[in-house]
Amino acid sequence: MITENLGLSVKVTPQEEESLSSFILRTARSNGASIHWLMNNYRTRNSDQIKISDISRLDVCPSNVLDIGLIEKHLCLEIGSLNKLSLQNIMVKFKGDGRPENSRIMRGMIRKNFHYCPVCLYESDYYSLLWRIESINFCFKHYVKLMPVCESCKRSISYNSIGQIGYCPYCKSKMARPLRTSRDTNLNELKEESIKVDILKDLLSNKSFYLDSTDVAMRILYVLSTSGLLNKKYDQIGIRKSYLLQFARDSMKYKRSIHLNTIIRFLCEANLSLEELLQMKVPQEFEKRILNGDDSESPDNTKYICQAPWCNSYLKAGSLQFTGTNVKHNGERRLKWYMICYECGCEYAIHKGSLVERSYFIKGYLRIRDLDIYKLSKREFSEITGLSMPQNRRLTAYLTGRGLICTSRYRYDEDLVSGFVKALKAGEKISNIVKWPCWDDEDHYFVHRYHTRVIQALMMKKNNQPHRKNKNDIKYELAAVCKRFMQINMKITNYEISKALGITVQTLTKWGLQEYIRGMKNTQKMLQRRKRIEIWMKRIEVFFREEWTINMGMKMIYERLHLSQSYLCDYAPEVNTFIKEKRLELSRNGETYK
């Protein structure tokens, strides 16, 4: 590994749209070093001895080959400036919970053989990263097709063989040439490719965002569901609707990713930009339908009516309201579109197109209304209603409260009902209310629990629950929170991040956001280190200008500066070097004094 104080004497700046392999080749050439030496001295700790053929890997997953951060530091480049020179910058934005190098989102899209624009090479001395994309065959700067072979030897050039910019690795001839007059290009035929180029440029930018396949699938399904024109275009974008639903529900047995080609084709077909896809807000109701296993439109609730004979809304159109639950399995039944009557509290759902009662109050009432139930034992009562003992206790409490039967020895206490409702509105949990010491027994509690006002308060409590945090929104909020923490110099920790976002640390881990937070922690540490070094450098400048005398030894200098030489050896060796060089510069005839 290269040592901390060894740098590159000639600073090289990356060009717009340049590939990382091209940049490393130019850096080695400018510093008079061989590409083999440079790559081996800057290789990562875990990588084996680097071969020259590994240069092609830099455009795909450079973090597996080189210590990019160290190169940026030695070339005095902005942190992260080299990331956008590789396709890993795309993969990391769609990787989900996995590692970017394991992502197959660009499988089959990355060229193994070199394609190039000879005019670009004539005007500038670098290779474009876009040339590595399989579907890009045209240079929109010069309106010429990319060359797939060397014009001199007519051989296809493998990326593994490239060791020099602008020259064929086989015949050593120059590949650059000036622009020649050619036949008119039909730009209409290249419209789709130009859109792809724009999308890829956006993806390669350092714009921070993260979308996993669940997010992408949900957005695609939403767009296709709202546009009649696109409903039949699943084939055009290269994916089946059933496959998209699996992605959206995260129900695949093995973790997979939606291919980037599919995403790009979708954006082309939908005439959307990448920015529009990122900013898209999928309605919560639509997302619930998809996640609950129902991608159909919600039914017209005015067609369904309350069927409780004692209810004031009995047989009135529109008396039922949706609760927000779209699909659930109850035993062997698949119940859809949960509804409730706020007047009487009876709950319903749709099963095979018909309205069915989810609660058992109507069912129980119809079975006992013509019977003399006061002479029945509890077991006989249970056999008639077809309900369990606990259900029968709730049924009798409910019917007693509405004056339909008089089996309970308890009657409503208005103060208890008001206290029950008030507690629910204040956010009290029903599990706590049942433990109140005012209840004589469970029957006493049930009589008040099924009071009409209490049922209405319970339903309002459910509907007023705060919306669940959306994973996509949290990702955008996370980037903003980390940026704010850096601006105010607040330490980025999992606890502080979770507190700022209003979610738990466990949720951050579950949603695969820990790696991003870890990266932001490292970025903050690097920025803090740079800022600290800048402050020390200014202090050192002032010291040597105003306090230093020729007879001062190094020990006294560090004492006056309130710095530790041993600490700086590990944390910022360049500061030690700066102090030493500054002292030598100001000493008489370059001599040192103890």
C-alpha cells in the first residue's frame, strides 16, 4: 500500500463524462509512472496484486480495486468527485439493501469491447464513460457513429487490453481523426438514444438519491394505472405486470432488481425525465391496494348499505365508509374493501362481489330475536348463535346497549361512557382502559365498550392514526438531515438520525439505509479533519510570523502551538511536515537548531 505522505506530483483534473479508467491512465502518464505501478500502489487493502487488465474494472466497481479516497486526497480533488467517473455511481442508487458490486441492474449493458468517437479523441485526450454502455452507439456532440474497431487494423479492441489513451493496443496507430463530411443523419431515428443519454447523464451525476426495485415498481405501476395510453405497454418496457407486482410487494423468494434497461424504456415510453420519476408521489391509497394484494379500483361504496335492522342508517345508500384496509384473508375467505357503519358500529367487507358482515352482531341477533333466550343456558345460547362464549358475551353487551335484549344486569353509567370517550380521544390505549378499577367485571366493561359513542370514538381513533412513514420520503429526508447535521457540525449517529426522522434505528436497518449513513459519517469525519487541519495551518502561519524565534526547538514549537507531534503522525502527518518545512524555510541558511 502507498504511504500516507507519498503523493502524486502532477495534479490531474477529471474531464466531464470521462471514465475512471481513462482518468487513471492520464494520471499515470502525467506523473511519468507506469499504470501497473500506480494501480498497485493505490490498490485497496483487500485486493490482490493488480494486473494491467484490471484497468477495465475501474469503470464498473472501482472500490474493489483502488483506494479512491486516497487518490482524491493526493490529487487534491473534492471528496466523491471520482465516483461519478464509474458506473458504480449508477448501481449504488438502485442497489437496495445489497452491495453495489452484487447488483445485476446493469447486467448485459456494459461493453467488453471498446467503442469510441474518433473526433472526440482528436479534440480531447480522454475516453467517455458513456462509450461503455452497450446501447449507446452515437456521439451526439459530433453526430457520428461510434467506431467499434480500430480503423487501421480493423480489430475489435478489448477493454482489458487498453494501456494508453488514443492508440490502438495492437497496431499502435492513432485512433483520433478530424471531423469529415458525412451523409445527413436522421435525428428522428436517434431520438430514443438521445433520451437514454440524458437519463444516463443524470444517473452518473453526483446527485444523491436511492431507489430500490420496490420503489421503482410502485412508481411504474402507478403511472401505468393512471394512463390509459400506457396500459398495454408492459411488453414495450420489457416486463410483465405480475413481475412488477412482485417487486412492489417485495414478495420474491430471492432478492432481485429491476433492470436499468427496463427503467430507461419506461421513462422513454412515459415521456418522463429521471427527475420526474424521483419526485413522483404515489398516493397512499394506491400503495395500500398494491401491498394488500389488490391492484383493482375501489368499488362504489354508495352501492352498499347497512344491514342492521336496529340502525338509523338501515338500508340507506352510502351509509358505509371504507376503513382503509383493502385485502385480508380470514380463514379460507379473501375479504376485500373493509367498511363500517359509523352509526351502529357494524363492520363489513366484500367477498366474491357480495357484502358480508365481519362483525357478528347482525348474525347473532337474527338467530335469537324470535326466541325466549332468558330460559337458555350459556351452552344452549352458544349453539343457537354459532358463536364462541367470549363472542356471545360481547354480543349480549352490544344488544343490551341498544335495548334489543335485557340479559345483562348492568346499565350504562353516563359518567363512565363520557370518561371512556374522553380517554380514547386523548390517545389512551384500549388495553389500558380495560384495566380501570371502576369495572366490576368483564361484563360491566363490555356494556360500556360497545356503547354507540364509544364505538364511534374508537373508529375515529383508528382513522386519526398518523400515516406510516413512507420509505421513499425517508430516503430524501435522510439526505437532507445528514446535510443539515454537517452544516451545524452535529455528530451523525444512528440515534440522532432516527430521532430527526421520527423512526427507529431498527427501521433504518430494515430499509437498508445504514450503509448510506455509514458513508455520511465517514464524509463528515473527513470534512471535520480537513477543517481542523485548515485551522491548524492558519495557527502555524501566525505562530511563525509573530512568535517564532530562531533558537526555538521542535518541542517548544509544539508546546506553543498546543499540538501533539505523535498524535499528528497518525492523524495528519502533513501538518508535521508543514511545521518542519516552515521552520527550515525560516532558519538561517537552512540550518536547524535544537
